[in-house]
Amino acid sequence: MPLIRNGHLAADTWLTLADDAPLPEGQPVIVSLARFKAEREALSGRNAPVGVRLKSSESPLDLAESLDRLSLVAVEFPSFRDGRGFSHARRLRGQLRFKGELRAVGHLIPDQALFLIRCGFDTIEVKDTAKLTDWQRGLSEFSVWYQPALDERVTAIARRHGRAPRAYEAAE
């Protein structure tokens, strides 16, 4: 599926595998958390990047010890009304300090675009590329922030007082 990265369409070089599908050589793959747990050693020893698809009902803490081996975590949104994916992103970026690609997948709507980025997502999987202008509008709708977030944009108070932006620091 097409992706939005930095407000523009981007190609997806990752292959999402079913739990019973064979691992292709040399290609980046995304597997379920269950498959990753079952085949952790084999997947970690690959010469290609590995990603995990995390369902909204699964905890990011299950990946805590393996995040340094993962290049991507895809967080699933089963419904646009289910906000657990936002919490998962905040936990992965803030508490667990995940530095790889964080991808939002599933049922998403353009109205959520900016909030996805503010929570730490790098890419958004879109089903309907005809709505690209709606997604781009959602990403540029606001230009001033009152709350610090994981995207490290300068807040209104910092601008007012001429301070440099501070990185978000999650409570540990």
C-alpha cells in the first residue's frame, strides 16, 4: 500500500508476511508479534531489516528487549475510533526510545494525520491515494503548538520567549 512520509506519497519497500509464509532472502519483512516471538532468533539473524506489526490489543512492552533489532514497528488501528495506537506510539518513542520507523496502519482518516505525526509516527499507510490532498491538508492545518510532543516542534511559549526547542522528555 502507498505510504505518506513527510506529507508526500512514498513507495513501500517492506513485505508484510502472513505467519505461515516463508521468509524471502534479502527483503525487508514485517511479521506479526506472535511470529516474531516464535522465531525471534531466526528473524534477528537475517541480513535484511525486520519489522513487527503490533495490534492495538498487544502491548509495546512485549518488544522492549528487541527494539534495538527492529527497523520498523507498524502499529495497527482496527478502527479510526480506537485510540490505543496513539498511546502505543507515545510509549514506543517516549518510554522505550524506539529510533526506527514507526508506521500507522489500518483504518485511519485524514483528520488524524497531524496527531499521528505529533505522537511519533514517521509514515502513514493510506488506502485511498485519491485523498492525498485531504491528508496533506490534515498535516498542515496547524502551525503553532502549545504542547510539546514527540515531533519536537517549537511550542508557542518557546517562540514567545525566544527559547530553542527542547526535545520531549517522557516520564520514566
